[in-house]
Amino acid sequence: MELIDQYLRKVNYLRVSVTDRCDLRCVYCMKEKMQFLPRSEVLTLEEIERLCDNFIELGVEKIRLTGGEPLVRNDIIKLIERLNYKKNNTNLNEITLTTNGTLLKQYAKQLKLNGVNRINVSLDTINPKKYNKITRFGNIEKVFDGINECLDSDIKVKINTVVIKDFNENEIEELLSWTSNKKIDLTFIEVMPMEETDISREYQFVSLSETYDNLNKKYKFIKSDHNTGGPARYFTSFKLSNKIGFISPLTNNFCATCNRVRISSTGKLFMCLGQNDYVDFREIMRKDYSDDFIKEKIRFALNIKPKNHDFMIGTKINKYMKRHMNVTGG
Ligand code: SAM
Ligand code: SF4
């Protein structure tokens, strides 16, 4: 079975936000004071599993758990354990996570035991003071310990770095050599205009096309056909021993090859990160509709998956989404 959208894109990748909560408050992701959802509005683990089952039966092969911070969700390992079980007897072939890494020291071994072999850790700086500032209060040592624990547990780590104006633009090369020395891949991400935080988007945004051009002069990038199923374009360089990815939705649109959809922690299926439309599955599940009905609704949602995102950041026009990134998790 396959999920094909109206533009003939095959959708086989599901991202699930398991919570809107987080132990950090990155300045480009959240406001300082956030109102988090009451528990009753968030899907239970059973509801998440049921939705995943329906997507898997329709052809989803890869599931990424995200948030908020996925590792702050109670019983997250129980969910991963149950999803991992499905890897043996369905078409699901990968379960992975995007995490801020603060709890990885505690969880890495259990993740590995439950079939997580690859993980994305979000880290925008390796400077402790800057880290504390960008996350509003985080302690970078926890992330370093978490990354080391993953590497010791044989979990492949990739670092995701949002490039932010006047914050880490001048640290890019340092990040390249830090990750190269550790032989871990690094992906740069453009700031996306999700719901406004406390700083306007145009004061955060850096064009990754320009970052690429500047780095290319020194590193002479070679295009790699490495593909992790996500939107990054990867490059190698004779000066580096890792792969460098660029996720640039604003300056290098990749919608034509989009293969993914996202479920929010409240069960809303967003067909595109850069659009506001969704189909609400929580009410469908709570009103006791059948799995056949859920599948019908998933197919309906795929049929209205938009062609392109609607992001725009400019000095005059900002087209931003009506939700923060922690709703759907990047
Ligand atoms: N808490 C986890 C983490 O930080 O990895 C998972 C959720 S977080 C929302 C997922 C990713 O989205 C992170 O890499 C984060 O840096 C990125 N992100 C958050 N807000 C963003 C924005 N406005 N534009 C681009 N990336 C953003
Ligand atoms: Fe939390 Fe991740 Fe958002 Fe940072 S980017 S506030 S770690 S959800």
C-alpha cells in the first residue's frame, strides 16, 4: 500500500510531536512565557500508536518522534518499544528522534535497546554562554554528555543547527571542525517563520544560500547523493571528514520532493509545515470511529496536501504560521 498525494509525491515519512512541552525555551522557537496544553488535549500514547498503525498500514516506513522535547514525555520509551515491535512485522523500517539532547545521557541506552539507531540533536552553538542565552537557560554540558552517551551506545548522531543572524553566523566554521573531528554529520537549517517569538523573524533570518556560497569558497563542496529521507541537501569536502547538510526552505525550495506529513501532539495532521491547514484526528479517535474511517480521512488529507509551503520572511512582508514550531516539531 502507498500514500500518494495529488501531486504524485509518495508520502512514507511521518513526524509525530509527542508533546508541546520542553525543558528549554529556544528564542527562535518559543516565547519566554508559553502556555502549554492541558494533558487532556494531548494524545495518549495509545492514541499516538493507533494513528501510527494506520499510517504504517497505508505505507509509512519511517517515523520521527519530536516535540516540544520528545524525551520529556512520560513513558516515551514505552511508545518507542511498541513502535519498534512493528519494525519486525510491518513495512516500518526506522524510528528516530529529534531532540535537544539534554536528557540523552539518561535515555541513550534505552533508545538503542529499542531500535533507535540514529538521532538528530539540535545544537546551535558549542559555546556554553551562548547556548545558555539561545535556550534561555540551558546547560550545554548536558548535551555534550548526551551526545557522548549516544556515540558510546552506537547511536549515529547528526547535529542540526539553525543559523541565526548576529548569533552563530560567525561560529559556522567552528561547528564544521567540531563535528568533523567527531565524525558526526552537521545540517544547517534556515529560520522559518512559524508563529512570532519575542524577536521578529527578519532579525533572525540568514539566507543559507549565502552561507553555502561563502563556505564553498573555502571547502569546495562536492555534492553527495546521501539522503536520509529528509529535505537536506548534503555535501562533502576534502577538508572535512563528515557530511554537511543544508535545509533551506526559503532560499532553495524542496517542496517538489516532499515525502512527509506531521501530527501535532493534539492529533492534528498538518500536511505541510508551512501551511495552516490540518485534519483533526483526535476527535475522530475519541468519537470511536473505525480504523477504516481513519484511513479514509488520511487519504483525504493527502489529497489536499498543498503543492508548496507558504513561508516568507522579508522586511515588508512576513508570512508566518499560526503556531510555534513545538506544535509540529520541525
Ligand atoms: N526539542 C527538540 C529539538 O530541539 O530538537 C525537537 C523539537 S524542535 C521544535 C525541532 C527543530 O526545530 C529543532 O532543530 C529546532 O532548532 C528547530 N526549530 C525551532 N523553531 C524553528 C524555526 N522557527 N525555524 C527553524 N527551525 C526551528
Ligand atoms: Fe524546545 Fe526544541 Fe523548541 Fe528549543 S527548539 S525550545 S529545545 S522544542
